[in-house]
Amino acid sequence: ANKICPPGFNLSGQQCMAPESAELESTCPPNSIFENGKCKVIKNIDMVCPPGYTDSGDDCVLYVAPAKECPPNFILQGLR
């Protein structure tokens, strides 16, 4: 004879088994926090300025010499 299980039960071999359920636990890797359904990892970065730039603490600054121009009818000689 065919075995039939009541609604909500599954046939397993010769027995009717009720499916078990449990809440899914979320775990995040070390040094991260669970936030808005996701694991959030915060890493500090080291700021490195491009070649020629100076680290001013918060920014990378490039210092350039001002352009030297003479007034009309004058000629630049040397650095004056």
C-alpha cells in the first residue's frame, strides 16, 4: 500500500517527518560589523602623495614657481 503523509509532513523511508526550521544566523568575519543586512569592514588606508607633491597633513600639495613675465616693452634677462 502507498504511504501518504499528512499535509506539512514529508515521507522519509517508512516514516512521516515534519520539516524542521530555525532562524538563520548571520555571522561576520573578525574586524567587521553586521549592518543593514551586510557585513561592513572598515579599513584604514595610508595616504601616499604622488611624486613631487608634499603631504600637508590633510592634503597633497604641489608647489610650483610662479611664471615670470615682463611688462610690455621690457625683456626678461636672467631672473630679473
